[in-house]
Amino acid sequence: MTRRPGKKRPKGGVLAVISLLMIGSAAIRVGLEAGPALAKSAEPTVPLAMKAQAELPGAQVLLTELRRREEALKRREAAALDREKALEIADKAIETRLVALVEAEEALRATLALAEKAAETDLTRLTDVYQSMKPKDAAALFETMDPTFAAGFLSRMPPDAAAGVLAGLSPEGAYTISVIMAGRNASAPQE
């Protein structure tokens, strides 16, 4: 092909048209295919439980059962917390009562010790009274006493005072009191 001199050709005529057609085709394709893709990405996210519910027919039953179990667990947890609080209150009450019981026991021991001391003082004083009496008068009193009671007083007296009282008793009374005094410690352990 030869070129003609004098005629100027328009620059880029055919190439410009072809490129415009290609760009238009690309725009149409992007518009047609990108629309659904953009619509899919813009869909709201559906929770997994709802998707499962829509996809599986037994999903509703499963979801209901899971919710029921969750509620049961919450009730159990609340009950356990209530029991724990009740046990804490009971523990505090027990500790308080135990302290009160220990204090009462100590007070009782002190009272018993005081009573024992008072009883011992009374017995000592009464023994001293019987011991300071004339043996004949003391023997008359001891004759009327219960033999066990009389043996208790005679065992607390010094031997010479007890001998004087025993000598003034009737032989049966003296024998009974002597047997009681001798057998008083017979059942005590030897070693």
C-alpha cells in the first residue's frame, strides 16, 4: 500500500473506537456481575443458630433443648449459691454457739470447783467438830448415822480420835463401819 500525499488521516480513529468498545464491554460486565456479588457481601449476618434452624428440620428441637438445659443450669447454680450462703451463716452460728458453750463450760467448772471447795470446807469443819467432841458423845451420834456416812467422817479423823469414837460404838456398829472403811479402796487399781 502506498500512501497518498496530501490527505491526512485522522489519528487513532479505528483504534479509539475499538478501545472504547472494549472499555464499555468491561463496564457492562462489571456492572452485571459485580451487582450480585456486592449484594451478597452486603447481606446481614445471620446467627449460626438461625442458619442451622433454617437448614436442619431438627435444629429447632435441639435449640429448644439447649435453652432448657441452660436455664436448668442457671437454676442449679443459683441454688448452689443459696446453699453456700446458708452454710456460711450456719458456720458462723455454730462458731458463736461453740464459743458460748466453751464459756458456759468454764463457768460451770468454776462453779463446781467453788461448790467442791465449799463442800470440802464444810466436811472438814464438821469432822473437826466431831473430833473435838468427847468420844462417848460422838459415838452416840455415830450410832444414829448411816454406816457409810459415819465411815466417811471416821476416815477423815486422825487415828486416835477415830479409835475413841469406834470404842464407844456398839460392836455391830463398829464392825459395820470398819468393814466399810476397809473395803472403800479395795476396788482401786493396785498399780
